[in-house]
Amino acid sequence: MADTKLSALSSATLTDADEIYVNDGGNSRKATIAELRTAVVPTGFIMLDITSLRIIGDDTADEVGDLAANGGLLSNDSTPLLGRVSTSTDKAIRIEWALSDVTELQFSPTPMPPDLDETVDVTIHLLANMDGATDTPTIDVQVFDAVGDTEMGGATAALSGTLAELTVTIANANISGHPLGFFNISLTPGSQGTDL
């Protein structure tokens, strides 16, 4: 890109390789647009609340539970269940799929924030582990953008007996962005012989 006045930048189409010069206390410094974007634009973070998860297919295949099924709400006696790691020594809340349970759970729809850069991949992070290490399933993270989209998620790495961060990356080509985009995210564990 040729030298451009600052007033003209608003209508310019810049690429990551384009360079910009900044006067820093009398010293001219050069940076690419990619370097500037990395330095100025922070990594976003959208919290997914596990207490918002709903059981899918409890009474009707691929559907949120009906009123008799409490609308698919999780509790300490649902399958899977929402409960504490320990009622006396560890008050952390978790979701637990019992032996061989592969019930799908879905988060509440998650709006894409106005500052989401839809030109960058989105990574979903989960913390998960097995109660034992006899088998190591994955978790299928299904992601749909808004209404009428196709599935764009994927499977995590295999779980282990140790709590670990697992990720699934959503390609930016599949993300519509704000204001019309919102994520519909569901989790389905692979078949397992130990509680998850």
C-alpha cells in the first residue's frame, strides 16, 4: 500500500502485511497491520455457564425435555447430573455423565459480541476428566451459527483421569459475526466405561 494519510485510512482496505509508521518520541517506528492488531486487539472471552446446560433427547429424540422432564434441567438426580465434586471436601460444581451415558447437553444460545472478529478462528475450551482411566473417550462439541446453519464443531482430544483443558477450533469461514450470529453449542461424550 502506498503512503496514506490518516484521514484516508477509514476508506482504505488494509491487509495484514501493510505497514504503518508511528512517531514514538521523535523516533519513527514501523509495524505491520498484523502486529498492530495483535498489540491492540485483545483476545475475547465468552463464558459458557454449565448450569445453563439442558438435557437433549430425554423424552423426545433430539429435543429439549417437555414440562414433565422439567424442560431438560439438570439436577443432582438427573442423567447426566449436575452436582458437587464432593459435598464435604470439594464444593466445585460439575456435570457428570454416568457409566455408558452419552446423553447430549446444550448450552443456552450464546450471542456473538459486537467486538468479535469473525475473520479469526474461535476456540472452545472445556475442562474435563474421567473418574478413572480405563477408557479415554472424546467429547463431541457440536456448534451451529444462528438458525439454519450446518454443524461446524468437532471432537476434543481424548480425556484422561486428570482434569485437563480440551479445545475445539471453529474455522472463521463458518462464523457470521454480530449482530445476527449466535452460537448454539452442545456436548455429547463418546461411549465410556467409567463416569465422566
